[in-house]
Amino acid sequence: MSISDPIDIINFIILIMGVTVSVGGLLLSVVFHNLQRREKNFFIILFITMIIYTGFELLTSFLLLSGKAEFTSLTKLSVYISSLASSNLMPMLSTHISQKLERKSNKRRIFLGLIAALWVIYLIILTFAQFTDYIYYFTPDNTYHRGPYYPLLLIPAVMIMITNLIAIIRQWPILRRRERTAYILYIAAPLVAMLIQIRLYGILVIVLGSVISSVFMFYFVLKDQVELFVMQTKVNAEQRAKILALQMRPHFIYNTLTSIYYLCDQDTEKAKSTILNFTMYLRKNLTAMSAKELISFNDELEHTKAYLYVEQVRFDEHIKVEYDTPFTDFRIPALTMQPLVENAVKHGLDPNGKEPLVILIKTEKTPSEIVITVENSGSFVKESDKDDPHIALDNIKQRLAMLCNGTLEIISRDKSRTLVTIKIPAGNQTSSSE
């Protein structure tokens, strides 16, 4: 067997480059620790698929060049496996898009159902091609030829690409710039290559397009993830500095110690309990300063309860707290709940009023997300209030978004009741018991 034809030489260069790049991409995906788990898993599966695709294309090329009839069955099998592997590249992107962008389960089901239907059609046509000469066939000397209906094999693949493109366009405003570039190139390169391949017979243009799209996808997503990691590190450092500066508020400590002083004569047991909760509050503050990862919700709830107990001692019957937290086995950023209830006390409490401030803390879990609500009577700090003496709301929002892809929403009802809702995707959680 000799490789002398220029087209064969070009194809072998493309295939060897494809296998090499795919192996390199797989190794980078495994060892690079700054990739988010979802992105890491996506690229590991992507490059394994690319290795299978380009590897069997390379095997097919060797078998075809042999010109031996006894290799015909093996060649057909190799073509089938490589075609099957390549057909999974676009549905993989579809799954990635649905997990990242499609929030509503009905839309996700419709989108993935359409992609699955198109892929099944492709699989049927590809399998049908193994037993007929309509799509492609091999002559007795083990030579590959396209059949008269070869373009039918490409139609489902093109439809999957177009469906993915529509999904990306619909989500365009919420995508980061590099995400847009990565997704568009991942679709555009093989789509253009596929259209060229219909006309240009011989050179493996589709393989080249798939390799290029995978490399660019990996490059842009990797660069985006590195920048997010750097930004998150910087923000976390800034937040810890703010927490350090804002935690020990002199007036709160002074008022609490004064309350404890008078309680020592009036109610010794209550004074002891207040000291215990105040100590827990201070300890949780110090722990939060060094928290780089998510903490268990139970820890944050203990911190919140300690703070509220101290405030209840100070304001007596003017604060009432209710807890409805049947689900606590999840993790959140440190200092998420406690600042929210502190804002509720500061802006919702009227010490001279007849009605007490009522605070309700509630948790629930749905199939797709964890919902935490803090509801209080009275008003709440405005989101635009930049003079808040404690941790600003945009601070909490940033940490929720960066650390667990969570959101925070405030709903005011005629200044008489305020509802704060935190939503965290269930897929971003690790059991707090781990």
C-alpha cells in the first residue's frame, strides 16, 4: 500500500491532525481544574467522540487504500462507526444548550425531543445505507462510492444544526460574548464543510470542519472560563475584605452588650442564652471571612438564628420569627441569609409601632431548583441603596451567580410586606453531608 495521490495525502494529514488534536483536547479537559464540572464533562465526552470519529475515519482510509476485497465488510463497519460518532457531535451541543439556557422544562423537552427525532432519522438512513446502494456502496475491489441519494444522509444533520442555531439565537441576549462565538463556530464550521462536501468529493472536508469547530469551541470556552475564574477570585477577595470591614459593627455590639448587662440582673438564664447566641453570631462571622466555597445551609441558618435571637432580646416582642425549613440538605454562599434578615430588621422594624415585625424563613425543593424565601412584614432595603451599612444586595447576587448559578429577587407588596426569593439550580448542588 502506497500513499501517492495528493488527495490521499491531504486526507491523512487531516485525519492524523484530527486524532492528535482530539487526544490533546481530552487530556487538557481532564487536567484543567478551572473548568466548571458541566463544561469539563461536555469536553471530555466531546473529545472522546472526536477520537472515535477521526480514528475510525483513519482506519477506513487505510482499508480503502489496501484495495483488498476481503476488507470490504470491515470497511463498511468502520464507515458506520465513524458516521455514528460524528452524528453525536451536534446533539451533544443540543444537550449542553438545554442544560445551560433552557430554564422551563416544557421548552427543554420540545427542543430535545426534536433533536432526538432528527438523530433517529439519521440513524435509520445510516443503517439503511448498510444494506442498499442508494446512499453509498463499495465495489468488489473495496472502493467507496456515493449513491444517488447520498444527500439524504446529510439532511437530518443539517436540520439539527439549524435547530441548535435557532435555540442559540433565541437565547442570544443572556449569552456571554465568547459563548456566542464558541457556539456559532461550533455549528458554522461543520455546516459549511458539509455543504462543500456535497460538491467536493474525495477530500474529507467534514472531518476538517468538525476538528476546527471542536478546537475553537474549546478555546473560546476555556478562555471564558479562565476569565470567569480570575474574576471570581478577585470578587471573592473583595467580598472577604468587605466582610472583614463590615462585620464588627460597633453600634450593634454596643447595643447587644448593653442588653446583656441589664439582663444579668433581670433574667440570668436569658442573659446566658443571649451571650451564647451572640458568641455564635461572632464565630460565624469570623468563619464566613475565610469561606471560599459554599457552606451548608444549616450553618447559614444557625448564623441567622443566632443574629435574630439577639435582636429579639433587644426588641422584645417587636420581632417574631417563623421557620418552615423541611429541606436543608444543600449549600449556599456564606453570609447570604443573615444579611437579608438584618436588612429586614433594619428597614421593616418599627420599635414604637403596635404591630411586630414578622419574619418567615422557608425552604422548598422542586425537581429543577432549590427555593429559599425570606418574607417579612414592612419594607426592605432598596436594591439601589448604596449606603447600606452591611453587605449590599448586589454583593449577595454576585456571589450567588458565581458560586452556584443562583438568583435573588425582591418583591415588595405596597410597603406592607416584602418577599425575597433565592433560587439555586438543583444540578449545581452537592450534598451538604459530603
